[in-house]
Amino acid sequence: MANSTGSQDISQAVLQELVKNYTCSDVALLLPVISEFTWAIEVRAFLYILGLLWCFLAVAIIADVFMCSIERITSKTTIVRVPDANAEGGIRELEVKVWNDTVANLSLLALGTSAPEILLSCIEIIGNGFRAGELGPGTIVGSAAFNLLVISAICIVSIPDGEIRRIRSYKVFGVTAFTCIFAYVWLAIVLMAISPNVVELWEAIVTFLMFPTLIIVAYIADKDFCMKKSKREEPGFVGISLERYTKKATGDASEDKDTEERQPGTSTNENVHGDAELLTLAKELGHIDELPEEEAAKIAAKKIAENTSHNRGWYRINATRFFTGGKKLVPRVLTSFQDLADRKLYERIQLPEEERGDRAKSMTKNVDHSDGGRKPVIEFTAAAVAVMENEGKVRIGIRRHGKLDVPVTVRVETINGTALAGEDYKPFDEKVKFAANEILRQIYIEIVDDCEWEPDEFFFVKMAAEPEQEIAFGNIAICQVTIINDDEPGLLEFAKPSIVVKESSRLASIPVSRKNGADGHVSVTWKTKDITAFSNKDYEGGEGTLKFDNQETSKTIDLPIFESNKPERDESFQIELFETDGGATVGKITKCIITIVNDEEFNGLVSRIVSLTKANLDSLQLEKSTYVTQFKDAMNVNGGDIENATFIDYILHFCTFFWKILFAFVPPTQYLGGWPTFLISLAVIGFLTAIIGDLATIFGCLIGLEKTITAITLVALGTSMPDTFASKTAATMEKYADSSVGNVNGSNSVNVFLGLGLPWVIATIYWAAQGKIFVVPAGSLGFSVVLYTVAAIIAISLFITRRFVGAFGKGELGGPKITKWISGAILISLWVLYVVFSSLQAKHVINVQF
């Protein structure tokens, strides 16, 4: 009986030990929290990979909050007073940014984008009893390889064919490129040369101190403190337009020499979207009759957001919100603008400002009535024709454009004017048929020739659509026919001595009439004269010749009107007729005064669009939030913009709803300059990083992957995915490559100096206090570092070659189609080789010793 009881106790003890120590139960720090002894390995692996992906989304969301706090901190401004002889009292107050952009990029922004990798390394060492781990360092090296090789390749090929993006701050890029390689060379030297498999205290301190050294050197390079400057750099001012180096990025390498286009330091929304630019854009949109005010404001906000220069943090936040179905930083345009006509309109408002003046006239005159080529358009060939009474009939041309591949029928009929049907002309009311692909038809209307003298008379010919026909009429749907009693070439004069033009029309059409004859081809010269309106400032003046064809009795002189931001406008100019040709003479009205006035109704519309646009942009500000807005954005898909939310947005919002609500409790960035948000979100990222480390470790254990392979593939890709989409968006939206690939090198350097330097300092101090050494086996990590270093040297060399060799377009990104795809293929191949050889080393398939 006693033996039986003892056997049962042993069995229970063995069972309890098995329950506690089952497969992969003791490889992580915090997980598993419950016993998974009875779970199938396949089920556990599936749940862990699912949990890992879910936690990646969680880290992306809290990193969004973290980056918003950094935006708030780095956007802080202060008031400085500088001497200015032109200012009142000789002193001018200016609002300047406290943080230098380079320092911000290499410190807080780099920390923001690399926080998961850095914290994973710190947590792993502390959780392992201050012993070195494989997951943290492997993730840092693997993430660096993915960032430099894969993200750079994507950015290169994502630029449209023929376009390029150059790095603007090339000296800073040179510093970060050197440290990007040196950091990993130093890592290899520490692990395999100076003290193999051991990190000494001085090595850890030197590694950590390289982080502030990098920031200082990059700041010196940015400010040109040690280099000759051709022009003294001024600080960026808020709300003041300062002249900067204004050369634009082109393929000419000479333009980049010591040349930077500085953005004014801004902290308020009004400075990001200047009032002048916004007003101009609002006027462009206000001319679109079919566009509601709300949608016009969204398009304006979208264009301004896309055309404003942003830092890497902004793109990281926008990419994160894309992944989580959150509020986008670039508003979406309504789906109705996807048809051809609306796309043409959208492309029109995307034109650079210098091109708008050249196309103002053509845009006003050439309206697309065909609905993007989907409808046939019918119109007369001339708005007015003349005919001699003794000719017996008048010929009127009808043309067709737009959709041509279908037959079309249109009804044409006459309407009395001073000329009466039956007495002066024979009435006409018939159907005119166009065969498929027929573009021109002519009709003839009979003229009654009587023996009595009469003054010139006129009647009208108009078009009407048949019920079964889906057609559109062009600009000339009515034609005026003038019956002339003699064979004289006529008199040329203005129809009116003065006209008033509304600014919103953007075109002054001055009518010139031909009277007392319309025989033959005649012309008259004209010239403008400034009064209170000035040529090339308020209107497009000059001189020219107006030609009349045979039987033409009316023409217009079209002069573009330039828009002004004046609240009240009452400006005039004069146009005068001079010499004639073809036998015509000048009539009595040879001068015409054109007065340009405001359009109050249109100005009201523009004002409403501007107000709505500012409201839209204010809602997109990263540093402006409250608890109410945080919970509202968290609980609603797409941040409350439901009408523009996609099906994918709903799915991602559902998957991340728990995390959004949880992280909405983090204090908004408006409190205490954003520092509470910064510290709390950093702590949350640290906790989630520990969970991710455990999930990845257990998952790798369950499927038989070494920690090194898990780190350089799964964890590195998961933490770098938001950066991938952020860099791609920045590459296509920005004029320069700094925000897309220029900051990658700095981020990779910070990963080593801070992500390894900080935990190494902590661990070496801990072991030194006990009189022991800090052991860091080089192993597969050392081999991975050497592989990355070789790949980094090749990649940086490729970037330098692309900048200075014409075959690549002389730009780090983009260029000719073939060479950019070759460059992308080279970088992707390097990353694949890096992963393959690192995995083979970790699996002991190969064993490279240094």
C-alpha cells in the first residue's frame, strides 16, 4: 500500500514537472502566462504568430502616439530679438524653432522610429539576468539591413520614370553614411578583435558616447561651422517669408553644391499652408460649378498636405494610420473624382503656380463638354455669319467632336430677330444627321431678295436635341445670321464704349462688330493702354490684329485677367482700334474702357472654401489633440471620416479597436509640451516590445528557428514595415530624398550606438561590480555584422555613383527606367544574400570563423 502511494506521488511529481516544463515553455521572459501543456504545437505556433502580428499593430499604434509627442516637442519655438534698422525701435522680434532639424532627426525622431529595436535589446539583457541575448542584437542588425537595402530599393524604383530625387543635406548624409558603416565595423572589432567574445566597460562607454558624438558632428556639418560658406545662413522664422537659396532640384549636380532650400521653421498651421497659396487654390476650385464647397475644401487640404515638406516622423505616422484604419494625414478625395473629367480637373489644380498663368486662357476657353469623351458634342462653326440679300441663300456649318463612333441626329431651327420668316428668309426646321465618324455638316437657308431698301437685319439659328439622343452642345449652340443689303466690306468698331468684367471670369472678352457690309476678308489692329490696371500685373495686355473672314460680322478680343487678393477691386484699362486692312474702315467707337471689379458672390464662396480648408488642416495637426478627440478618433473608423473609409479600413479598425481605445488614455500632447505623452508611450512601447520578444522567441522555438534567424527576418520585418511605407510615400511626395533614404543611415547608426551601447553599459557595470566580465559570444552575430558591413559599403557606393553618373539620372532615387530597376535589383539581391548566408551560419550549415 505504501509502495502504491509512493508511486502515485512520483507520478504526480513527474506530471507536474512535465506540465511546467513542456516544449518551449522556458525560453521567454514573460510568456506563457498559462500552461499550454495540452495544446498541439501547431495550434500554439499559429496563435503565437497571430499574437505577434497583433502586437506589431499595437506597437505601430503606440509609436504613432510616441511620434506625435516628438512632433510636439521638436516644434517648440521661442522669441528672439534681432537688430533691424527698418523695424520700429530698431529691434525685430522673430519666432524661431528651438530644435535644429538635424539634431531632431538623429535624436528624438531616430529614437521614435527605432524605439522597438532599442528597447527590445535593453529588455532582453535585463530579463536574461544581464547576460547577452541573440534576439535584440540580431533584430538591430537585421532591421538595419532591411532599412538600408530593401527600403532604399523600394524608394529608388517608386519614383516615376525620368524623375529623380536628390539628397539635399549631402554633408549630413556623408556623416551618417560614414557612421552607418563605421558603427558596424566597430561592432565587429569589439566582438572579434579587441576582446573576442567579451565587451569591456570602456568599449561599452565608447559605443554609447558615439551617439551624442554623431549628433554633434552632423550638426556641425549641417551648419558648415568648419567649412567655407558662400552665404551666411539665417535661422528659420515662423510666419515670415525669408529669401533662401532658391535653386530647385534638377539633374544638374552643380546646383547641389553647398545649396540648400531651407524651410521656414514653423509651429503653427497657418505657416504650413500660407494664406496666399491657399487663397489661390480656393479660387481655382471655386470656378468649378459642380464641386460642392466641402469637397473643394478637402481637395485643397489634400494638395497642401501633399505639397508641404514633412519630416520622416510625419510619414511614419501616416503609414501607421494606413495600417490601422486610423485618421489619415492626407485627406481622401471623393470617388466621384475618379472619372476622366474630374481627373483632368484634379491634374489642373496640381499644376505648379508658374504654369497656371500660361494655361489660364486655354482653360477658360476650352471646356470639355464631352464628359471625358463619352458624349458627342455638336456646335456651329461660327457664332455669327452675314449674307448678301442678293445671294439667295446662306451656308451655316455644323461641327461635331467628342465621341465620334456613333451616328447622331440634331434638330436645327430658325428664330426671328429683326428679320422675319417668310418676308426676309425661308423658315428652316429640320433634322441634321451625322454618320459615324462624320465631323462636319452644312445647311443652307434661303434668303428672300426683295426690291426695297432695308437696313441690315438678322435672325437666329439654334439647335435642339432629339429625345432619343444623348448629346451635348458646345459653346456655339446659337448662330446669328445678318442679312446685308450691299457689297461693302463694312465698318469695324467696338460694340460698346465700355464693359465691366468680374475678376472671377478670368477673361475679358471685348466684342468688335462689323457693320454696313461683310464682304471679303478684313482685319484691324488693336493695342491696350494702362489706366489704373497695369499690363502683366492685372491683365495680359499688348497689341495684335483681329481678322474677320468673309461674311463674319462679330469677333472678340480675349484678354486674360489676373486674380488679385485685394478686398476691393476697381481697376481699368483701355483698348483702341487702329489701322484696318481689306477695304474696311474704322467706325465711331474706336476705344473701349474695360473695368475689372470683384465678384462678391464668388469671393464669398472662396472665403468659405478657405475656412473649411483651414478647419480640415487644423484637424490633421499632430500636436493638437484632446482626450475627446483621441477617443473620437479611436472609436471611429478612419478617424470619423466614414464616407471616405474603405473596406480595408473597416477590417483594420476592427482588428486594432482594443489597442486604439487602450492607448487613447495616454495624455494628449498638448499637456506640458508633450513630455508626459513621450514618457508614458515610451514605457508602453517597452512593455509591448518585451511581449513581442517573447512571442517571437517561442514561435521560433516551436517551428525550429534559431533566435538569430527569427530576429533578422520576422522581428526585423515586423518593426520595419511602417518605415517601409513611410519612406515610399516620402520618396514620391517630397522634392528631396532626405526624408525617405537620407535618414536611414542615421537611424541605423543610432540603433548600434544606443540600442547596443546602452544595454552594454548597464550590463558591463553590473558585472564589473561583481568583479566579472560581460560575455557576448560573437557567433552568428559577428558573421551577420560582417555581411551587413560589406552590403552597406556596396549600397552606399551605389548611392554615390547614382548621384554623379549621368546614366543613373544624377540622383539617389529614380532616374531612367532601366538603371533604376537595376539599382533596385542589386539592393534586393544583397538583402537576400545577407539573410541566406546569416541563416546558413546560424544553422551551422556553413561555419565561417574569423
